[in-house]
Amino acid sequence: MKILDVPQSGSVAGITSSRNRFGQYRRTRATPVNPATTDQTVARTRLSTQAAAWRNLTAAQRDAWAALGLQMQRTDSLGQTYDLTGFMAYVSINSNNSVAGDAIVSDPPLFLTPAALTGLILTAVGSTSLSAAFAPSPLGAGQRIFYYLSNHVSVGVNFQQNFKLILVSSAAATTPEDLYAAYVARWGDFLTGEKITVSATVYDSGFVSPAFLISTIAT
């Protein structure tokens, strides 16, 4: 129902507040479906494993992770920044390590912010090839690129949020990177004239850089 109230969004108990161009409104909170996709199952298994490992850490190790978490800031859906707890920092670092194929660590690494890519050119040829030329190249020792790509859409679609991790580059990879087989395995083949968007981050010692986002039209 439409209401007169201060602008707000979010859910309390069974009521969700939001707004559209007509003003503020409230509705009954919808229970999201749980499709239990392969990606969800993998993520839940990883979190369960890390939660169990966290409980086996010493008090000193947990304190060290808490100190690291104070240096790791995130931004929520309302644009507010917050620090991570020790457990959140542990999960963040070791989730990235797991994706990269590196060892899970019990002691926190020194805080760092990997430098983002300075350039990325995505080249797509319908039903033939998909490659990413990145800079700088080669990457630093132990660094990798996490390639998150969207499904192919028509050229008129300007907003894309359906990104999936399709490839992790090898350590110290050189440019260009062949993404075609990994993309087709995830999203299927694309046609000439369709748009593909990539969000690429640099991984280093459990941390990831800001994303480099770019789109291309398949020729």
C-alpha cells in the first residue's frame, strides 16, 4: 500500500518498505525461492567448511583476524561503509584463496589492496572466439585475474548484473586470455550482434582489486 513517510527501504518482520516514482509504499515481505543451483551449493559448502575451520582457530588467531577485518571495508546496498568482523575477514580471504586454487590460511595475511587492471579489451566473434587483452602484462608473481562475465544479451540492454565467475587465470598470466570455451560452458554460444560484459578483478594473497568493467558487441 502507498504511504506518506520518510524515504526508506528494507524489511522489518513481515513488511518490506520501498519506493518507486509514485512515492513510498509497503508490501508483505516475499519469501525468496531457493533453487539450490550448483553455484549456491558450492558456496554453501565452502562457507560451512570455513565456519568449522574458524572454530578450530586459537584465540590469538581470531584476534589477529579481527584486527585485519577492521582494515577491510565494504559498502552496503544503502551506500554505507562498514568494517568486517574477524570471521567475515577469514571467510573473505579464504574464499578468494579457494577460488584461486591457493591454500587456506589460518593466520591472516598483511592487508593490501591489489592494483586494478589498467586496461582490458574484450573481443568477441560470434560462435568463434572470445578473448581478453589486459594490462599490465604479465601479472605480478602469484597474481591471477578473476573473470566474471554476463550472459549475452541484445545490444539495447544497458544494465547488466547477472555475472558469473567463468575463469581464473593462471599465476602470472600473460595477455591475451582465451575465454571462449569457459564462456560457452557457462552461458552457451553467442551470436553476432549480441553484447557481452566482463567484470575482472586482480587477486593477490586472498585480496582482490576493484573491478574493471567493460562490454563488447560480438562481430
